[in-house]
Amino acid sequence: MISEGARDGAPGATSMRTHLCGQLEDGDVGRFIRLCGWVSRRREHGEHLAFVDLRDHTGTIQCVVDGSVDARSEYVVAVTGTLRRRPEGMENPNLATGGWEVGDCEIEVLATAEPPPFAVEDRVDVDEATRLRYRYIDLRRPRMQANLRLRAVVNAALRAAMDRMGFCEVETPLLWSPTPEGAREFAVPSRLHPGAFYVLPQSPQLAKQLLMVSGMDRYYQIARCLRDEDLRADRQFEFTQLDMEASFVNQDDVLGFVSESVLDAAEAATGERPPPIARMTWAEALERYGTDKPDLRFAMELVDLGEVFATTEVRAFAAPQGARRHAVKALVVEGGASFARSRLDGLVETAKAEGAKGLAWFKVTEGDGVVGLDSPLDRFLSETERTGLLAASGAVVGDLVLVVSDEHRLACTVLGRMRVALGGRPVGEGPYRYVWVVEFPMFDGVDSAGHPVPAHHPFTMPHPDDLDLLETDPAAVRSQAYDLVLNGWELGSGSVRVHRADIQGRIFAALGISAEQAEARFGFLLDAFRYGAPPHAGFAFGIDRLAAIFSGADTIREVIAFPKTQSGADPLTGAPKALSANALADLGIKTTVPAPER
Ligand code: ASP
């Protein structure tokens, strides 16, 4: 009989078990206990002795059976027996429970199991397609269990922080209408309105702004967002954001709210509270790191060689006539003088593929005690340029200096990518370096019709000092938009919103959105703003990305229970699949291509 006492207070005790495998304590020694879980391993020693390693979500414990065991790997069993210390010399220091075993066990099979397609162990390497096809088995592995539980810790810490700061959790619809975040949207056909579609929200952006008009004051939501864009390590079709919005606030207030919640989550997940998060302007991030998501775990800052080559005769480094903003930027690769020619050629090709006119390289060498440059371009440099290049870049013998001379932003971004490719490390590898990037440009280039493209979304407030440039020089307008970056990954973005119809009208005009188009796309928001919109601002950051980094993973798929593959398929359910002819008819839909066989 299981004594009631054994069950009292033990974490995880239920009517079927008294304890959890990984949470046994020395005080339990001598107790008659009952555990439930999966058979991790079974070893038989003749007919009279068998060992079963029993696993539940908290750990594994060795169970000793005087007899044979009719249960194979991954059978679900209940084990009753007495907890005892292992005989001296028989302890297993690699197992948290390795000092004990359950003796005199009886094993009851609760469910049989076919041999699993791969062993339920972290050490076993399995290709991702198989892992996703049998995700329910993959998730049994200790590492995946830990990842999902870490994610839950992050969620709980975020909720607690938001509640404490007076934010109210409100759920917003998934069946919605287009939201301007710049990605392709998923559409859902309406059965009741054949021919019409809902759109799955790219974010609750418009809904949360409506909630500000409603007087919710501080809103948040752990919100699912859907974007039909190419999948990669930090992107899935559906992802989860901590989404927030607040009224009567400015940028500093929002940065304060977000910092508080993220640092709380970091502390809960890693046991350490990071220091306050520093800020950097977008322009500075571009200048020093060649990106709007700088990885601050390593230096390798870009160097400006504009002065060195200001009056150069070297064609490759001279500013072309009429160039709007030309730059000569450099990146020093420590020890890169040893790169083989083929590797350097590869870098040149990469730079060209990214749009640069070229990439110059200089190996810093030494001969007869004289420091020099080894490069096809060296013979064209003047002595002043040669010493200037060395002095400005700080490169020493053995280093490689990569130089891009091009339009300023392009020169920076090409070298920024090389900086990460040559000096970076996996995103989940500590230390954790956060940074706020502020003062993003309002627009990001122009579209095919020549209209500026919003860098954030069209409801972002321009920087007050740049309002007058909206009509005259849109490319120079800074916005009140900000990003939070961790280890080179963009965690999230936000902005102070436009709540005044006159400024919104000017932004739409700059974007080439006519009053009629604005009315058709966002009329309901603009309507709402006519009834008293408070100044408001907000932010959203990716919980998948945050949890992935905290768990040391380099893709968000490792912290998502059922992610899609790179091609957007779900090998477990087979989605996306063809619909039956009847279902299509109900929706008023005719397909023009057959669904692919998979
Ligand atoms: N909705 C924005 C996004 O998903 C964030 C924000 O501006 O609040 O990126």
C-alpha cells in the first residue's frame, strides 16, 4: 500500500504517483513510493535481476526488479518500490538521482510502445525533418523539455512585469483585416461571405491603437502574429510577441516598460539581471557596426577612411561625380593576412552580390623590419595613404583590412555583414548584450513607383525636429521608432504613433497613399482617431527569439513546440493539405493548381 504520508507535500503527486523521478530527496529513502513515466532503458541480468531507468519530465531514476521485466524502451509504466541508497561504489555521479535507486520494484505496464524512430536522448543527432515528423517524441528529450519550460518561465516573468506596471491583458482577433507591417499576409476565406477574406494579423498593431482610443491606457498581450514570408533561423510564419501600447507616454516611458519586462525575463531565465540597456542612434549603429542590429559581444568596429582618401588619385576610392553620400569604410580582420587568395576572392564576390561595386583588401605584412601592405591596389597608393590607412584602421602585422568605397549606407552594410560572418558567433552564446537602437529613419529607400517605403509602419511619428523635411527631403527624416537588439538579433520594434490627422495625412501623401486608399485600408482607424485619440506609443518583441537565445539555441524552432520546416510545411500533420471538393465549394473557391503531393 502507498502510505498517504509518502504522497503528502511531494511535488507532482497525483492519484497515480507519489513522487516525480527527478525530485526525490534523501528524506524519501526508506519510503514505499510509486512513480510513473517512460522506460528510458532496460537491462536484464539473467532471469532474476533487471534494471529499468524510468524517466519523467523531471529526470531519470534507476529501478531494480528481482525478476524479468516485460517492458521495452518507451513503454509507459508505473513502478512501485522502496527508495534506497545505492550500494557503495555503485553510485552514478552523472545522474542527479545517481545516489539512489528504487528497490523491490513491481512494474505495471500502462501502455506499450513501438520502438521509437530515434532514441530519446539529447546526445543522439537526428535530422530535423524526422524530429518534426515525430515531434511528440522529440519533445520528450530533456533538452526540448527544458526549452519549452524555459519559455514558460519567460512568459510568466513578462506577464508579472506587465501586470505590476499596470498593463491590462486584452486579446485581439485573429480573423482580421490587413495590417501594414510590410510582409505578405495569410488570407482566410469566409464561408458566410463567399468571395471575401479575412486576413490573419501580422501584429495586433491596429487593434492596440484602437484600444488606446478606447481609454485602455496600458494594454499588453502575448500575441500570435502571422506573416507569410520566407522562413529562416529567426522567422516562422507564426510567432509570438509581447505586444504593448500605452497612452500619454513618450519614447522614454516605453523604453522603460520594455526594459523592465525584458530584464525581468532575463533574470528569471538565466538567474542574472543584466545591467540597464544602453542606447545608440541608428546612424551610429550603421557607422560603427554596419547594421541596425549590432552584435556588441565583439568589437571589430568599422573604420572610416574618408579623410585618408579625401583627395585620392585611386579611382576605386574616389567619390564619383555628384555622389549624394560617398564613403570609404574599412573593416580590420585580426589575423586575416593568412587568408588564401581563394577566400579573398570569395569575399569580393560576396560584396558584389550584396550590391557593392567591389571590395579592396590589404594584408598587413612585414619584410626586413618594414611594415607594408600586400594588395593588388598597393602600388596605386601614395605613401601618405598607405600610412593613413594603417593609422586610421589600427591594423597591425598579420591583419587584413577590407575596404568598400561606395554609397555610404551600402558601404557600411556590406562590411557589417562581413563583420558578423568573419567575427560573429552563435546568437545563443553568452554574454547577453542588449542595446536600444533609436532614431530610425522614417523611410527605407523608395518603391518601384518612386514613393518612400516606411521603415516601420505608416503610423510612426516623425522626429519633431524633422517634420518639415517630410515634403522636401523624406530620406533625411528621422522617426520616433526604436528597436531592441540582443546579440545581433532584432528582438522587437516600436514607435511613438501619429495621433494627429494632419501629420498622418502628410505621411500618407509622402508615401503616395491617396486619401481614398487610406480610407479603404485603414478607414476604421482614421475614423476612430476622429473621436479623441490620446498620444500613444508602443512596442512588440519576439518571445520566440528571446527564449531561443536564453536556451542557447540558434534557431527559434528549438523553442516552438510544433514549428514548420524551412519550406513552411508541417511534417507531423502534413499541413498544408488539399481541401475536399465539398469544403472548397462551401467557401466558393476553385483552385487552379492541384495541391502538391508530399
Ligand atoms: N507592430 C509592430 C511590429 O510588430 C510593433 C509596434 O510598433 O508596436 O513590429
